[in-house]
Amino acid sequence: MTTKLVISALGVDRPGIVNDLSNIIYTHELNIEDSRMTVLGGEFAVLLLVSGDQAAIDKFQKISGDIEQTLKLQLLIKATADTVPAADAIPYSVEVTALDNPGIVNNIANFFSCRNINIVNLETESYAAPHTGSPMFAMHLTIGISAETNIATLREEFTEICDQLNLDAELTHL
């Protein structure tokens, strides 16, 4: 029987951190099934979904404090189950680009939340616009829309809110 853990790790960025963490997971007979890793400021942030037999999971959890000290990472470990996707959810991609300003993520998250649309994945980035150097913001989402949702109406409402917020946005079926 395979058990799964979600592991969140955070620590000062340095070369070799992915190698060190993945090696410890591998040597403890766990498998990395899914991951997100990135540098945020000067910190390296990790989200992992790992699996293994119960004995390996128990041993890994028991020595998590030692792993934190060895890797100089803060760990948060939580047992989890397999994802049960909504049977009628249709995956869509959302791309948003705008001049960077506070509230973009909140406004878009609120739009989808009010319509009971699940955000499955969300990534953001800030960057300087070519030629002008203006601060820009990009957001990439994957959402699950119920098959009962009128896509034309949703797209129209989404376009309207994005126009009000001066956001360049696109909603497309995956």
C-alpha cells in the first residue's frame, strides 16, 4: 500500500539544495511524484508530493528534524490522499498580464471563487517590460470549470472585470 506525503521546504537558496533534498528522499525509499521549486527573494521554496510504503513514510517523518538540520531547511510534512478531481470539471488556462499593481491576484481569485470555480494551479511573476523597463506582472492559472457553466457568459464576465481592472487576459480551454 502506497502512502503519500506533501512536503513543504523553505531555506536560504544555495547551489545543490535540490540534489541534497532529492537524495535524502531517494535514500529513504520515497518517490517524488510531483514538485514545484523556485527561488523567492533569497529563499528556495519547495513543494513536493512523495509516495512510498508506510514504513518508509514513518521513518522519514520520524527523522524530519534531523533532515531540517542537515539541509538547513524548514520542513512542513503532511499525509495526503490521491486527488479526486471533480467529475464534471473542464480544465481551462487563464493568462493575465498587466502593469504591476497590488490586488491583481486577489481580484482574479475573487472572480473565480464567487463562481465556485476551483483554481488548480497559480503562478505569478514580476518582470521589467522590454524597452520601457516598466514593472509588469504576469499570472498563469489552471482552473476547473463545471460542465454546467455557460462558458460564453463566463468569458464575457471575465473580460469585463479584466477591462475594468486594466488587465490583459485570456481564458482558453486546455
